[in-house]
Amino acid sequence: MSRTVGVLALQGAFAAHSAVLRSLGIDTVEVRTAEQLACVDALVLPGGESTTMSMLLERFGVLEPLRSRIHDDRLPVLGTCAGLILLADEILDGRADQHCLKALPLSARRNGYGRQLASFETDLDIIGLDAPFHGIFIRAPIVERIGDAVEVLAEVDGQPVLCRYEGVTVASFHPELAGDARLHRQWLSDAGLITG
Ligand code: GLN
């Protein structure tokens, strides 16, 4: 059976995620509606601006269907940067009307590394990968709390930057900009959507 991976395409860095998935030979669709969401076997929530994405999810009628696919269908999801914030169960320094999907027990502090000056790049040792992965952090959130069942796959200065919880993987950096498909492959493999 052919499997399709969606990339939430309401705002932000969705095109680069689609390109990485296609480079792995995965059928990929951009998701902007509840109908499109209903047809995917996994979903990427990209980086961008989590407050804007939250507002657009509500306006386009995708927020509740997405909650239901994550919680009722256990849809595998990969959230990067703003996507991590959306998937958290608590947002610190968010807007009062900003929604979170509570896909995993994790608190995310928006722009936790500071504002514009706090973008940086560093090589990461990631559990499951045999060589370092280049981490690109852009106004990244800081993960301030995780539940016991959350697995930390990479850290920077003792703080988690890549976490896994059941079929949910979240990164505070931008793996889609690294020119390296290994992290997407690992998530797809965890989800049983790719072999190896
Ligand atoms: N600071 C952004 C937010 O709060 C996230 C930045 C990013 O996705 N690169 O949504």
C-alpha cells in the first residue's frame, strides 16, 4: 500500500521539508485543509511562526481535525522549531490565544535562546545517527520540561533539542535546511513508513 506523508503548508518552511521527503522517495503532499489531512499517514509541522500557524490552523478549520488525528489516530508527527512549539503541552512566552496540540509532555519557551541575535549553528550528536548532524537554530524555542517518557535524542548545553515520544519527534532546530535527510529517515523509520 502506498503511504503518503503530509507537510503542513499554512505558513513557514514547508517547501524544504517536502524536498527532503521527496529525496527519500516518499509520496508527499502539502496539507492546508482537513480533507487533505484526512488522507496522510504522517505529518510534518514545519518551522515558521507558531502564533501565525496557530491562528491559520483555526481559521482554516484544521486545528480540531489535527488534534483528533494526533490523539485518536496516533498520527506520526515531526515538528521542527515552530512545529515543536505547536506540538508541546505548554507554551511559555506564547500569545495568550495561541493553541498547543499537546502531542507530548513538553514545555517550550518561544525564542528561548533570545531574539534575532540568538540564531546559531552547531554539530549535534544524535542518538541513532552514526555521525554528527548539522543543527541550524533560528529563533529557536528552549525545551524547559519534559515528561519521564520522553526520550532525549540530542542536547545543546545540557538542554534537549531533539526529543522522541511514541510516534512524535520534535526538534528545536531546522533539519530540513541541513542538506541531510538522515533525521527525516529516522522519523519515517520509527513510524514504519520506510525501511532501514
Ligand atoms: N520563534 C518562532 C515561533 O515562536 C519559531 C522560529 C522558527 O520556527 N524558526 O514560532
